[in-house]
Amino acid sequence: MHGKATGWGTWHRTGIWLPRAGAALLFVLLWSLVVRLGDYPPFILPGPERVAARMWALAAEGSLWRHWWATAVEVGLGLGLGVAVGLILAYPLAHWRLFERMVAPYLVASQAVPIVAIAPLLIIWFGPGLLARVLVSALIAFFPVLIAAIAGFRQVPPEWRELFRSLQATRWQTFWKLEWPAALPTIFGGLKIGATLSVIGAFVGELISADRGIGFLIKQGQGLYDTPLVFGGILLLASQALLLYGVISALEHRWARR
Amino acid sequence: MTDRPILMARHIAHCYRTPRGEVRALREVSLTLRRGEFVCLVGPSGCGKTTLLRILAGLLHPTRGEVWLGDQPLRGPDRRIGIMFQKDSLLPWRTALENVRLPLELSGWPGPEAARRAQALLEQVGLQGFEHAYPRELSGGMQQRVALARALAADPEILLLDEPFATLDAITRERLNEMLIGLWERQRKTVLMVTHDVHEAAWLADRVLVMSPRPGTIVAEIQVPSPRPRGADRWSHPAFLQTVWAIRQALGDGGG
């Protein structure tokens, strides 16, 4: 029985990874085919082998990891701050209509203005350092978390609230043992969107002002017509978004299973 | 001892305010529960039974009238009153044991002691071996057993049951009612159970209160003379059938 379960688990895992690897291979083959058939010059559309070689060279001189890490720190801090602010604001917004009426217009306005328009302002205010880039990332990551958390807190079924009231739970107990676990699956939905947005935010911050990071690499590649470097940068960005998404999905599986 | 009033409702009336105006749920209800007795409240659907139960639990303030618990007016939810809802009241992220433990956690019991008590309660409702199952892994009947164990967890003196087994099939319901009566005979808590099943009321209760359609009021109070324990042979007792008939008559008089 136990052995059978393990066997199924192994099959299940290869069952996921095999198609994924196949799809990646197919993608690279198609890419390569397009480059060859179209006979594009490398500065317009470099083939996968050129991008790989460029990345390899960057890794060999040691700066690939440095740039990747610089962006990863901004993304991590930006998302962390965004999630914290989103969750802290969500509770009063979900419970007090008056507060919602007062604050909601500003929150919506902050999202209506494109982030590329706000980023230069943040850099003027907070200087060209890490802080400004983290703030840009946090500013667009917090919104989906906030909206999801408000929805999650409001959707707690009235029967459960009544149960907690009949058991004379305190406000804190009601939050910690009812509202938080009940809202968690919804919050994870917002968190997944926020995570991919936080990568965009950090990148936008770097485009405007940075001396390192993936945004810096891509800008440099653009200036030098080093298109393989631009392609590599795009793949690095995608790798961060995927990694983050994977981590969050794993946490969701652990904490918010139903 | 058993004659002492423990929960009293005096001239309760209740209106709900809705966007389309006021809805009168309860017209005029007075009732007394005496310590240790099993009372059933029967009435047509929508007669305000649940509203009345919520008022008696302190979850809802009546528009008029008051509720007394012992010799004090009831101001809100009270630990001496346990309530069990009709369905879906278990928290899906908690196991059976964790659900039963909830009332103890909320009143600050130390973890191991709470776990021991929850374990014992699950055994009392016949769920040993399912402590670590999540509600979605349990049948409807098992879920209601967990809900009953949870209602008993904080050791309330009064148990208010809102159609606790109404969504279950007849055989499961019969079994759970047998279990409930067994628990009651051992613990002698005061029970008020809302039901719309006349046979259930006649089988379980010492006394049956019959409500009219909305706005609800109590139109009859019927003593159940059948001796306990009342087994499956109750059907052959003329007294049982007379009680069933009397409840039906009272319901008919109310227009239901």
C-alpha cells in the first residue's frame, strides 16, 4: 500500500516534469528554426545558442549572479513590503465602511497612474538607491493582495461569525482563528498576481535608475545593440517570476489546502 | 431540582428591518425551560424558530421582551448556553478534533487538556478513529456528530439545537437521535431542540412547544407522557401515537 503510493507519487512527478521539459525543448527548437529560416542578423533576433553563450560569458566573469541577486533582493523586499501593507490595510477596509469610503479613492488613483510615471518621482524623493526601487515594486505589488484580502475577510460565512460570537471569542481570536484562515485561500490568489507584478516593479525601478540588476543589464544591452544580452535579461526576469510563483504555490499547498 | 426554571423568555417579539420594510418574525413568545428537561420546538418552515433560538442564545436582541438565564437577564452570548447549528458550521481547515477543541481554545484551556477533553467527546459521539479527519472527509452524519461534540465541549448547562439533523437521511437521523438521547440521559443537560418533524419531537421530548406560522407565537404546549427509555417499540404505544396526533392537530390549528 505504502510502496504503491510512493510509486504513484514518483510517476506523478515525472508526469509533470516530462511535458514541461518537452515544451521547453520545443520552444527552443522553434526559436532556433525561426532564426535559421528567416536568416536574421544576431542584433535583431539572436538564436538560443548565442543567448546561451552570452549568458555563459556573463556568468564566467561573475556578474550574472550579482545582477540576478540585486533584482531578487528588490523583488523580495518589494513584495514583502507590499504584502505587509496590503494585509494591514485590508482588515480595517474590510470592516469599516467609513474608512473604506475615505481611503479607497486614493488607493484606486494610485493604481490608475502608470507605475512608470510614478517611479521617477520616487527616485527624486528617495534617491537612486535600493529604497526607491523597493518602493516602486511594493507600490504595484500591494494592490492585488489588498483587494484579495478585503474580499477574503468579507466572505467569511455569517454562520461561522455567529459561532465565534456564541463562543464569546475576542476580536483577536476571531481574526486569528477565523478570518485569517478563512481568507487565506483568497489571499493566495492575490499574492500570486502581486508576486509577478513585484518583478515588473523592480525592473521598472532599475530601468530608471540603477547601476546593477537585470533592468540595468537590459538597458546596457539595448545601448550596445547587444541583443543576446537583452534576451538573456528577459529570460532572467522570467526565471525570477517563475521561481516566486513556484514558492508561493508550494506555500499555498501547505497552508491553504481545503 | 428538575422543576427549577433555568431559561425563561418573557413576551418576546421580533421584527427584522429589511430594505423593503419591516418583517415581523415573532409576535409574542413566552416559554420556560426547567433544569434537565428535553423540550422540542415544532413549527412550520419560516415561523421564526431559528430567530427565537438565536434570541435565546443571546446572539440577537429581541425588539421586545427579555430572556432570563437563571435569575439574571441575558445580555449576550453566555458560556452556559451551547448552540448547534443546522449544517456547515465546521471549520474546513480544522480536523474533527481541532473543531471540537475550538470552544476550549477560545476560553483559554491549556493545549493538552483541551485535546484530551476533545478526544473524550469524540468518543462519546462515536467518532473514535476520525480525530484527524477533515470535515470534507466525513459524511454529513459524522459532521453533525462533530458539531454536537463541539457544542458540548465547553460543558454548557443548556443546549440549543437548531434542526441539528434535518439535512440527513432518515436512517442516519434516527441513529443520531438515539445517540443524542443517550447523551442526554447520561448528562441531563437542559435541551431545547428545534425541529419540523412531529415524530422526532414526540419521540425525544418531555414537552413539545408548537409554534404558529410567521409571525410566530406558541399555540400549544403538549406534555409527552410516554415512559423512557423510548425504543423502537414506541410505535406500538397508543400514548406515543396520541402525542403525535396532538402535535399535528396543534400545527393544523395554527394554519400550518
